[in-house]
Amino acid sequence: MSEAVTRTVTTPPGLLASLDPLLREWLPRQRWFAGKGSPVSGFALVAATELLPPTAKLGLYHLLVQAHQPLQPGHTGQDRPGDCYQLLIGVREALPPRLAPALIGHVTRGPLAGRTVYEALHDTRPAELLLEALRTQARIGGLRFERDPRQEIRPGLVPRLMTAEQSNSSVVYGDTFILKLLRRIVPGVNPDLELPLALAREGCPRVPPPTAWLVADPEGAPGSPPAAEPYVLGVLQPFVQGATDGWELALRELAKGEDFVSEARALGRATAEVHTALARALPTVTLGHTQLRSLVDGMTERLDAAVHAVPALRPYADGLRSAYTALDDLAAEGRTWTAQRVHGDLHLGQCLRSPAGEWALIDFEGEPARPMAERRMPQPAVRDVAGMLRSFDYAARTADPPQPDWATHCRAAYCAGYAEAAGRDPRTEPVLLRAYETDKAVYEAVYEARHRPDWLPVPMAAVHRLASPDRI
């Protein structure tokens, strides 16, 4: 591709219909599929772009598809428009053995009849094409490949697909860059690009600056809705070579019987530096009683739903609710708080420690299950702090036997490190901190009851503590 390449593409009619029966089976098996527990009943095409025409050797399609699912699991009849997913579909006459794990299926009808389709990120050539398109700022159909002109992207970097992803997919290029491709797509500004760009403008070294990004303009694409907002599809950032994520590092130290205090303190400083930079870069707001009442109402509604879903929470319901009413009482007395943009889903697994010992924060997408507007709302910075404190508890309780004192020391060190960089200690806001920790523990209890029942005792230990302020 040449610099700033623009290419008009046409997608064969009937493409999605030919893929439909294969995708219905394949999509629900993917770890990043959010609609588990309910079958896919059909698809709607949001956008389709031919990146490589399907020759005898290789073809490549970029699809945005909306998966339709029944309104209630186990019921037929009316469907609900489901989530929109980003798919990269490779096309070959036959798959070589190295690509066998990427198989989607064999097409029997339509424009690709007789071909084999597969998850293209497993294949070197399609992955190389994505990087080259970002390097050259290509425009292909409704896809825009953009980059920071101040950062160089060398051609020819060898790609490899990372296998440890959950809600997204990542490709590493030559240990130089990592491309995170979002799988569940919503229109509008995505904080996973917005916040790192803002932090890069502030010169914050704690977050890898975006090098390039991929955006889709659905307007004018086949099957796209009118007046749709652009979709952020992926972000390319520098790869922190040799880095260890905080969760792996914490478990390793626990297994060796080592404390994590110095690392927790450094991680607290890094978090505070990111919060301080975000407060400089983006607007902050003051939360008074009206705004706090709305926040407390949301926490209370989540608690009520959780108590209904997880019977083990019922004996603690009143005590947990008191964490929220105590916050509301403070607001009623005239107390106010500052809210700002935050990470939104901070835990040990969202932090990287470089071989030089420096901490970086990654994955600013927020909780994927929350609406995008909610993820972009200013929040008290203590929300991120509460998420990290819960993460220390999780790590400590994976040990055999559990090590609650380890978590206690880490929590204290993290808050102390935060205070060193921010000038304020989160522990001086005990009512606010307890409310956010409670909200997080309640969320965890629902998640574990549904997905990992053996892990339910981990958040329940926190529920027992948080339900009574004198135990905190």
C-alpha cells in the first residue's frame, strides 16, 4: 500500500447469508461473545469491507454484524437486536494445518460456496495487512486507518496473536507494538482510545500512548443504519516488552511467601499520577446531593437485583445497604465530591510492570457490560481505588491457605503510595470508599455465582466485612 491509500470496495451480495449458519455455531463459542446462555437466531449486517479479494489462495473480509438473540433464553418468537461484533473472516480453499484451530467452517452456498472460512487474526498475512494499513493511513471502504504522525511504524514487523485475551483480541508485532481489536462494538467515542490520547497530550508516562487506531464510518456501507456514529474498532500502542501483569506478579510473590508491599505502594503512586493527569486533561465536575442521590440509587438497585440473584447475600442486605445510605446522608448534610474521568475497571490484571520496575496502566475501555455513556461519565477517583483494593483481596484468597493479612498490608501500602503522588489519602474518605468497595463486592458476588461458583467465597468474605462498618 502507498501512503494514505484510499480504496473503494464492493462486497458480494449474499455474503452474510452464506456465512450465517456457520457463524451461529462459531460465534457463541468465542470467549469474547457476551450473549452466552442464549442462542443466536440470526444476524444483521452493519458494515462489510473486502480487504483482500477472495482469490484461490486467500481472501479477507472485515464485518460488523449484529447478533440477534431471543428476548428470553429458551423462548422462541420475538428476538432482540443483540450486540454488534467485529469479525475478520479469512477465506481459503483449504486451511493449512497451522490454521486448523482458527476454522469457522466450510461454506456451502452463496458467493463463497466451496471455500473454507476462518478467524483471520491467526493468519500472518491478514495481521500484516492491518499493520500496513495503519502505517499508511489507508481508507478502505468505510474503514479509516489513522495514526499519530509523530510515531514511526516500521514495515515488516512479524505478528503473533495473543491467546490470553477475554473480551477483545490482541496481536503483537515484533515485540514493538500491540494492536488491541475490540470485539463488541458500540458507536461513538470509546474511552480505550479517548483517555490514552488525553494522557499522551499531558505527557503522562504511565499509559502507553496510542500510535494508531482503526475507525469505521458505517454511513454509506452496505446495510448500515442512517446517521450512525463512527465505531472505534482497535488501538495500536507500544508493546511493553518483558512486562508482567500485576495479577501474575502478585500470585507469584504469594506463592513464594513474599510480600507485595513495595510494589503495591508503587502501583498506588502510578494510579494517582494517571488520575492527576486525567483531571488536568479533561473536565471535572462537582457532585452534590442530587448527583450523589442518583449514584446511590444505582448502587441500591444493583444490590436489590443481586440479593434476588444470589441468596447468600440476603443476610447481609441491610448492612450492605447502610454503606449507601451513609453516603447519601453525608451528601444531604451538604458534603460534595469531585468527579473526573477514571479508568473504570481497574484491577491488578490491568497493570503492567516493566523489567525496569515501572508500572503502567492499560485497557481503559471500562466495564464492557456497562453502557458507553455510563463508562464515559466523570466518577470519584476512589472508584478505581476500590477496584484495586478488591483485587488485592482476590489475590490473597487464591493462596492455600488464604492470606488476608497479605491483602491488608497491600491495601494500606497502595493507599499510602496514592497519597504520596496525589496529596490525599483515599482512606480519609471512608464512607465514599466503603460505598464503592461494597458496590464492587456485590457485582463480584453475582459474577461468581453465575460463572465460577467455587469462587463465591472470595467476594462473600468482603461482603461479611463491608456489611458492618466496625469490621472495616
